[in-house]
Amino acid sequence: MARSSKGIGGVPLTYTPQMGEEIARVIATSSMGIKKLCAANKHWPCHQTIFEWRIKVPEFGALYTEAKRHQIEFLIDEVLDIADDASHDTIIKTSPTGHEYESCNTEWMNRSRLRIETRKWLAAKLAPRVYGEKNKDDDNKDNDDFVSRNRDAIDNG
């Protein structure tokens, strides 16, 4: 399927297995989105081309999906880092009388909260079984399934 079609600046427009594997490997080991990754890797095609490859090239679609699953671990690590970083939680302000005092940096804290919530949302969407919301009905269903599968052992125990 590989041809020598090149776009602006020699960037490949046609999928090759080598390029697909490189893209998947970088995605799997980064928390950045595809637009930023394309900007950082000038020899890659633009993100629109990569999205087209996902649809048109089944083996790349599978590689990309698996890479995004691995990327979740980086997102979760970032959630912990962001939550644990208290370095900007307070700022020093100066009162009208010239006295310095420490104040809560609500802008930083709100931004950190947004960063955490965004990563949690992504993780829940990319791996709903692991990081998605579980409702009480699911818990009861799991318990009911366990009981029904083990009814003999429970009754005879």
C-alpha cells in the first residue's frame, strides 16, 4: 500500500507500516494529543491525514486504538502529579499598606482541577471498564452474577 507520495516539505501522505508503528509508539508513550505530536514530529503528516489513515488502513486503526489505550497510563500519572503539586497553591500579595501576605491562588487551583478532570474524562472514555463510572446497579449485577455462579458452593458451604 506504500507509495512515494509526499506532501509539503517531504511529509508522507501515504501510509507506510514503519510510519504507522512510529506514530503508535510515540502516542503510547506520551500524554500529548495528536495535533501537538504532529507539530513536534515534523516528518509526520498532519493530524487530518493520520485520522484518515485510521479509517482507511485497518491495521493502522488497530495500532492507533491500542496506542491510545496505553496512553491512558500517562494521563493517570499526570493526574497524580497535578494533584500532588502544591508549589503554586499560594501566592504572595501586597496589601495597600505595603504588607506582604500569603493568599490562596484560586486561579492555579481551578486550572489544576480542570486539568485533572479533563484527564479523568479522557481515561474514562478511552478505558471505560477500568476508569469509567460504575453505578450501583452494575455492582449489584456483579454480586448477583457471582452468587448465581457459585450457588452450589454457597448453599452447601
